[in-house]
Amino acid sequence: MLTILPSFCLILKIRKEIDCMKQKTLEFLEAHKSETSSNWREESEWRRDNWSWLRHSQRIAAMVLLRMKQLDLTQKVLAERMGCSQQYISKILKGKENMSLETLSKLESALEICLIADSPVPAANQVADDFEIDYKGGPTIF
């Protein structure tokens, strides 16, 4: 019986130390918490809900960055070529922008690359040459 009592006292002492450490940790966290609440959960849910187009936006952002490096272009110069603000280019390059087809087309023209198809974009006159108007059934491609 005598040997059990010291072990029991040791367990009580350890539990008391653990409780003291928990209290100090809680006090530390309380003293250092942010004034504004975190929105990490909302951001995570947003990424999950928008993954279908975010993955394309991120891929396009990487392609644009690579092409800008190849052409030694700044965001400002690209913005001037596209007729938009440098801030909008910055948003595109973050890979979180849901771009319109018009914006994608302007990027392709400004950077002379193809972003939304695997084949090169044909020149306007080449497209016109490939079509012959058939007044009975509409355009015919040869």
C-alpha cells in the first residue's frame, strides 16, 4: 500500500503541472489573438466551390508569366497592350481571376500565344480564306 501512495501522488502532481501548462497556453493565446477574425474557412470553401475554373485560371497565369518573361514584358506594358490597368494584370497573374473570353482573347493577342486551345490561333485573313459562303446552307469550310 505504501508504494501505491507515492505513485498516486506523482500522478496528481503531473496532472497539476499539465493543467498549469494548459492555463498558461490559453492565457498566451488569448493575449496574442488577432483583433480581426480569420476567414480561412471561408477562403477554403471558396477555393473548393470554384475549383473548376480556378485550375484553368492558375494554368493561364503560369503561361502568361512565362510568356512575359520570354518577351521581357512588365505588367505595365502588358496592361497597355491590352487596354486595361496594371492592377487587373496583377489579379490575373495571381491565378484567381475568372476571366471572360474577351480578356483571354486580349491576352492571346498581346502575348502572341494561344491560351484556350492546343492549336495556334489562325490569322483573320486565313479564316476568311477558309470559308466560302453558300447561300443555300450557310458557310461551308473546305
